[in-house]
Amino acid sequence: MSAEPLIAVLIGPGGVGKGTLARRLVERDDRLWLSRSWTTRPQRVTEDGTEYVFVERSTFEKAIDEGKFLEWAQFHGNLYGTPLPEAPNHADVLLEIEVQGAEQVRRQNADAIIILVLAPSMADLENRLRGRGDSDDHVATRLSSTPHEVSKGHELATFTVVNDDVERTASEILSILEELRLERRNPSTKE
């Protein structure tokens, strides 16, 4: 049995529901520990402050200089980063990050499981962005970057899921993780 925790990474375009899925996954699986990312972007009115550690740009840049991030990236003018994980013993790590960050994680850990989360359609994605209170300009910017994010996501992804229903999608991801855990406990079962 491997002593190393699984590192599962949720990626996908903005508005696809990564944050909602991440919260649901840790609610349903007590072996998962969600790393809380930092960002310099302003908190949205629809957020309660637990989604990110919201910091000033100078604070973020100081943490970069001190080597405190597993990964970090600039995206649409804001900085986003994942602190070096300090997961409890025997917990698997769940990251919810941008595609650029997933590239860094993959370079550092080739065994990281990267799960690309997609919306059922571009219209659904647009509705989700608008539903969370994003401005028209921000929605347009996010939608314009979606094709690149999805293309790069397909290159990186170990698995791809469509988030058409949070509970169904969470169940699909948990099934993937459980199968990977079984393979790690019983390496001879791999084909």
C-alpha cells in the first residue's frame, strides 16, 4: 500500500462548478482534504469568504518570493495560488485550480490525478457565470478563454467529467478516486 497521498486536481473553465464540486466531494469523503487557494481577486458578492484566502497583491508576491506555493499563476489580471499542502496524515489532497497551475502540479508530481470538469454546453457555462453575479465584461473575458482552457485541459487530464448535476458528477469523481485507491492498495490489479 502506498504511503503517499493521492493528489487529485479539479480543473476547468470558470463557472463550470469546480468550487461547488470540491466542497461536495470533501463533504462526502472524509479521506479528502481540500487545499484552500489564495487569490488577489476581489471577493464576489455571492461568496462567503471561505472559497479562497483573499489577499492583497503584495502579500501574495511576498509568499511567492518565500516559496510558499505548490503552484501559482496569473489569470485575467489576478494571481491565484495553492499553498504547499499541509494535509492531515492519511488524507488525500484535493486541489481546485486553474489549468496553468495544473501544469505546474503535473511537472512536480507526475502521479497527480487531473480531472477536467466541463459544463454541458457553452450556454450553460454562460448562464452559470451570470448566475454567480459576474459582470458582462468578465463573462465575455471568461468565455473567450474557455476554448484554450478546455484544449489545454484535455492535454493534461487523466479523466474528464461533465458537470450536468452536482450530485451525479460528485459521485462519478468519488468512484474514480475509490478505484485509484484500490489500485494503490493492490498494485497487482492494474492491467
